[in-house]
Amino acid sequence: MTTRTLGTQGLTVSTIGLGLMGMSHAYGTPEQRDLRESIATIHRAIE
């Protein structure tokens, strides 16, 4: 995995990110969001 240093405190982060705002309260009602699908997406990204 490619990483880089973020800021001046030496925090190392991946250069690839996963945007999750679409899984938040900002998009649709709780009934419209599928919690299982959201969790599966996160697990798949970790792989």
C-alpha cells in the first residue's frame, strides 16, 4: 500500500481514501440507506 506523511506530526496515511458521506444522514432518510450494504462496503474496502 502506498502511504504518505500527513501534516507535520508524522501521521502516515494511505494515499487512497474511501468517501463515506453518501452513507451519512446527509443523503436520504434512514429507511433509504441500507446499513448492511454500507457495512459490507467498508469491509470490502479494508480487504
